[in-house]
Amino acid sequence: MTTPSSPGGEGYRAVHRRSLEDPAAFWSAEARLIHWNSPWEQVCDYSNPPFVKWFPGGTTNLCFNAVDRHLAAWADHPALITISTETNETVTLTFRELYQRVNAMAAVLRAHGVTKGDRVLIYLPNIAEGPVAMLACVRIGAIHSVVFGGFAAPSLATRIDDCQPKLIISADAGMRGGKIISYKPLLDEAIRLAKFPPKCVLLLSRGLDPAMNYVRGRDIDLRVELARHDGAEVPIEWVDATHPSYILYTSGTTGTPKGIVRDTGGSAVALMHTMQTIYPGKAGEPYFCTSDIGWQVGHSYGVYGTLMQGMTSILYEGLPIRPDAGIWWKIVQDYRAVMMFSSPTAIRVLRRQDPAFLKKYDTSSLRYLYLAGEPLDVPTSEWIESALNVPVIDNYWQTETGWPILAGFPGSGKLERKLGSPGLPCAGYDLTLIGDESGPVTEENGERKGVLAIRPPLPPGCFPTLWQDDARFLETYFKERDANGKMVYTTFDWATMDEAGFVTILGRTDDIINVAGHRLGTREIEEALSAHPAVAECAVVGVKDEIKGQAVFACVVIKAGEQPEGEAAKAALIDGLKREVDTRLGAIARPNAIHFLTALPKTRSGKILRRGIRALAEGRDPGDLSTLEDGGALDQVRAAV
């Protein structure tokens, strides 16, 4: 079938070109991919730059597009599969069953006074009740805010105060690595700390915390409420395309987390566009997303985009190495998943395991593996692509954008890729490079280097503002100007752009290392270190240096069986690693210090906690560690310095 975004044999470059030359015509055509209850008054209202409204006046609903409209053809086909290797529980819901559960949850919300525009905070693990609660919220026009299960109480309290939810949906506990993480004590403390505590908490008991207590007059058993409203039919609340569907908070390294607002119509159109071009799946096919629903990928491609396309969404609670390092490949085999979305960090973890696990299961159903969340190094990309014998599609985006800025496009004629680059710009993104306080845009060997920026208006699906904070939206994202003095959105990521249009992300602007006036991306040095055959993964930061301004500080995890024994072997390996960097980047990039760890400190979303490493290397407090997966790795850094 030819979709509005299909360019025939021209490739995606033609699609991107059309999206910039005539955005109104382009996005109007793309909007045919979703159901509208009433048509929009205009495609794009950009009368108040940089604030943009997509499809104002048109009414639609995310839940209807994700669930209801599939009932005619796919009612008895699996819509949602949640797998927990922690509790050994698998839940499979057909579109009909998902519809019934969402209606029951929506009826519960209505019974407790939730109406259009009210906020509902969801603090759940990666279980079926999470997507059900999300869909129930948007069904009635409520605005959900999912917070990753297990977030520390102070972090949760700041989110409660910012969005001021009418009620919270939570559970007794989650599990990770065989350990029970009790949510209720964290939630109780967060509500105690909050200035605007909710009056109602709906609690799901998973039987993991028998000691869970109910606060009289506030806490209600969710299972009892769902049973009471079983069989309910809750009508769709048709909302304007500009109506907020959800708020998702960035974790934030300093200050109050930013509440990213997602609209309804623009988001639905953008996600459906990507399901034709970047993630070309067909209705009825299984899509395995390893992300938690607490993160943006989990929202966009664990719940909404996948279900709107009529695909079966597979979600997972657990670690990629539990019960063993073959569990993900077993899931691919068992459910014949055609696409899988994960992170470079997770693949690097699997790379350290016995390669026999990759050959144990039949993964021939996979057509593509998508990786995002942080820069994908070439060795990791080559390794997993060779092991699975499928194309690896790197893609780059942010919580703010809600969908990729850069990607490969297997659904649009020909797939263009460049190893080390997340790809070409997606529709509607007018990209440029700008300088920063450390220097202007530079050019060398046909590549321009600078901070990646986007000329507004931002395309559909991107955040229209921050929750109740337009001023911070402007000051944070739109204070920079391009070479012509025009306003741009800054990604805060340092990048290169080659003559063919491929962009390579080098790292956050605050991760740039300035050694004696030379700007070095952490990505560049990590790539060089990863090229050494003994390296499984690594992290590089810049630390203060009295002579050079900054020096390169590296943490390296060595592959199993490659660990040096004795000080002489350790010194030889360090020397070999430094020579690897010298050869590839020059002596200016050579690490001053290399420390061997058994694991890198990472957040629960799989991102390396570089700010924590840098702080410890400089003798400073690492700050808020509520998103840290395991404190043991950071303790190793502390001991090393």
C-alpha cells in the first residue's frame, strides 16, 4: 500500500525535502493516517513564534486511534503482551480485551472525579496496568504523567507538585534483578514531602509486599475498583488536536525537572508517519520494545505508535541477562517479533556475555533492530548486526521531540546508512549547526562541527511548551541564534554534518572536553577506546586540569577473559589503550587517567551517568542519584580516584 509519506524509489530525502518546501501540504497528507472526529481549521498556527499549534480546531483521540478503530478487523488479535522474568508472569490482551480493560479503568477514573484536563500520575512497573492506565486517561481527556517506578521520594515529590495530579495510580512494588523494590514507602514519603498531595491513590497489589499498608481515606484497592466497573463502556472524549495528552518529565541533572508537554493531534500524526517510514510494520505484526513506559521510547513505541499501527506491542519487565543473556532473543523467537527497539547500552551489556546465547534461539523473524538513547559506537553496531544478520537502524531523538530527529528509513524506498551516524533528518526537521561559548562552527575534511540546532517551527509531535512554564521553555531551548541571527531550537548536543547530510552525535555540550583549546567530543574518544579488542564498554569525561583546562578521564570495562593479571599487565593494557587513542585521534585526546571497572554507572534508562563520574573525579558531590541503576559502579569510581 502506498502511504502519504511513500516516495516511490526516490528515498527519504525527497520526503524530507517536501516536508520543508510545503509543510502544510505535506502534513495535511500525513494526517490522513489517523482518525479525526472533526477536521482541523488550519494545519499549522505559527503566529506566536516559537510556539506552534498543529491542526488546531481538529478533534481526535489517542485511545480511539490506538484501540477502538482496530476492533472491526483485529478484535481477537493480540494487542499488548507484557512479559516479566522477575515474577514469571506473562499477560496477553487482544484488542477486544484491551478495549474492555481500558474502559473499566476509565470508569474507575471517572468514578473518582477525574475529568478532561485533570492530571493523573502513574507510578507503575512495566506491567499491563501501565499502558491500560495511560490509554484510559487519554480516552477521557485526562493528562497522564508516568514516572519511572522506583524513583526516589524527593524526585517523585517534585513531579507531584509540578503537575498536581488529582489522583495517583501505583503498585505495592516492582522487581529488578530478583530484588523487590517497594514503591509504597517511596510514594508515601513523596506525598508527605509534596506541597500539593493528591486526595486519592489507587493501589495495585502484586503480592510482592505483604506489608503494604493502606492510608485510610486516601488509598483504594485498584483491583476492587476495576472489578466493580468491569463491563463499563466509557464514551470517547474528543479533544482538540492541541489538547495535552501527557506530561513526561526529563530526569534533570540540576534544578526542577522539566515537564515536557505532548499534544494530541500532532503527536498522533508524527507517530503514524514514523510507522510507515522508520518502523515499517504491518497491523498484526509483533513489535518488541525493551524500554520502560516511564521513558519517552516506551510512550511512543511501547504504547501509542505501535498500537495505532495495529501492531502487537511486547513490553518487558526485567534485565536483559536474567535468567540468562538469551532472554530477549527467546522472546523474539517465541513471538516472532519483526522489529525490536532497544538501547546501545543494553547491547553493550549483552556483548560482554557468552556469544552462544545469540545462536541459541531463532531470530530470523527480525527485520530490523532499532537502537537509540545515546550514541551508538561502530564496534557495537557491527557486532550485533553481524550476530543477528539484520540491519541496525540507529536513531536520535529527545524526550522533547517525542520521535526521531535523525534516523534510517527502511520504509521509504532505499535505506541509506552511515556507520557511527544515526542517519539523515526526519520530516519537518530543518537542521543546522551553531557555535557555543567554547567556539564557532568549524569545518575539516568535508565535515562541519558544532551544536546541532533546529530552525523552528518544530514539526508535529514535538513539545509545544513546558508544563505551565512558557518562560522556561523560551529561555532553555530558544535563546540561541544561528549564523543569520535567527532563533533556533538547540538540542545541546555537539555534532558533525558531512556533505551527504549525515549527522554524527558527539555528546552533550556539557560533555565536550576542552583540552588546551581543542574541543573533543566524549563520543570520539570512547569510539577510539572501544576499538581496542579488550574493551567491552567505556565512558569518558573531562575533568579540571590546571595546565590544560581539562584532561581526559576514562572508565573502561574489560571483556570477560581479557582482564589483565598483575600490575605489569595492567600497565601494558593502559598503554595499549592510550596508543589506540593516539593513533585514531592524536595525542591531544590521550586520556590522562584510565580506570578499570566491572560495570559503568548507569541510570535505569541505560544512560551512562557521566556527571556523576565527573563530579567524583573532581572531588565533588555527585548530586541526585535517584535515577542510578546500581550504586556499586559509582562506588568503584569513587574508590579509583
